[in-house]
Amino acid sequence: MPWSKRDMKNLPPDRTMLGRAYWTMIHSFSVYMQPKPYALELAAFKSIFDAIYHIFPCPVCRGHFRSFYHDDILQHELMNVETRHGAMLFAWKVHDVVTAWGVHRMQWPRSKLFPKDKNLNVSQFLMPWEGSDTHQIHIDRACKTAQPNCFTRSGGFDIINDIQGRWMIEGGIDQPLTDSFPAACDPPRPDQKLLKLDMFVMGKCPWCATALENLAGSIKCDYTCTYKSETLSARLDFNVHMVGLNAGTYDEPDLQTVHGPSELVGERIELCARQHYAKNYQFVRFLKCMDRNVTTVPLRAPECAEEAGMDLDLLVSCANQV
């Protein structure tokens, strides 16, 4: 998120800055916990919410939080958080309770529940003292079919994937992004502009595949256009990055993907194509071929290597060393 003018002036934090920073911290704590935290770790996580109740520096925010924090169902769910996924869902739910309160009172009507693309509505997160059992989404049980106050097990994991995708993208906390490869084109001439285009994809993501397939035919080193009777020239710097999760550390990574182990295999082969066949964006032809049917990744690699004029043995040997 770009810095605001207030941020750059290095003034004491206002309510918006505090809230944004604190929610980021809470979600980060939940996402980077161990899958099955030990007792002291769980106690530390739960104490974060007591800190909001007692010492959060914004009195308005603290007063609002106090109005619902001791709700019986909410406390029951907090006390029963036992796993990283449970912590992620609880932090997600409390964040949406706060957002729903503001939206319901027209204080920030443009805000949306998080994640934004789920079939959720504000009323599901309103927490009156009376009848709250029918106005909350429970995180400690799963329903066979979606209900107003309960979501299915698959729905819960869908939300978890969204949160992990936002907070654990490779290049996150202590995971510096050093994703580079040989230049596809020579440096721009003095009379040329440099066009930078970065694309973040997953190896078996159908939407990513559609986007890349539509774009692939236009990827080349040089472009010219005419603007106000002047001919302009530019050279492209196009980069493809694979998005994934790292449940380990930077030195000892435990790479995971949204679409399973086969996606990771396919991504390694595609990155090796990018590494060894960067010149004039030859690797883009390989990626376009792989993306024609993401369900068959990485099995399409031999066919796509032949189509793109690449040495399959080189790609496989490279992928096995990653």
C-alpha cells in the first residue's frame, strides 16, 4: 500500500494507521504460527485480543471492541482455538465483525468484508447480545450445507487459502524475493523507453493460464507506436513470477502450492525454461503451451518442450536441482 502524506511526514499514528498496522500484525501472527501451536504460543495469540480490550491506544476503537468482545459465542470460539487454521479463522472473523459494524452504521460504506470475493454479507457478522447465536458464523464447527450462521468445511478452507495467499506469498516476512533470470532482450537504445511488465501466476491456475495465453502472442523485445505524429520506440522487460507458499524458512524452504504437488513440479519446469531459454522470450512459447490445459501440468512438458524447440532433458535436470 502506498504511503500517505501523513505517513511520510512521520507524524504520530492516527486511528486509521493504528488499525491498519494492528490488523496486519494480527493476521501475520496467525498465518506464521506453527500448524499445531504449543500451549504458550496459543495463550500469547489469545492475549492479543485482551490487549485490544485493555490498552489499545485508540479509545473509540477500544470502546467498540469492548461492546462485543465478551459475547459468549465469540469467547467460546477464542478459547477453543487449537491450530494455526483456527487462529487464522478467528482473526478473520473478528476483523469482519469490526468491518461489518462500520459498514452497518455507514461509517465506512465502501469497505468490504475480507476476503472480498466470498458469498458473505454484513448481517452475518453483526453481534447483538441477544440472539447472537443466529447472527454469527461459527468457526468451531462445519455444516454439510452452507447456512447463514455456519459455513462448510470446504468453505472454511477456501477462506484459509485466501488468507494464506495474501499473507504468505513468497517474498513475505523474512522471505526476500530473489526471483531473477537472464535478460531476454538487449538493453534499450538511448532513443528507447523501457517497458516493465511483471506477471504473478500459479502453474495450474486457470485464470492465470487464460491471461498468459492471451498475452503470449504480444510478448516481444521491441515495440513502436505513433503519438501526435511522433514515432515512439520501447523495449520490453517482461518477468513471470510463480506465486506460492513457504511453510519453512528462506534457508530451509518448505514450498507449497494451492493446487497440489503437481503444480510445484510444473512450476519448477517452467522456471527452468525461463532460466535456460530467456533469449527473445522463447520460454513464453513453452508456458503458453503448458497453459492450454492446466489440468495436465506437468505431463504436457515433453510436448511443449518439442513445440518450443527446447531440450526436455535439460529442463528436467534443472527442475530436479531446484
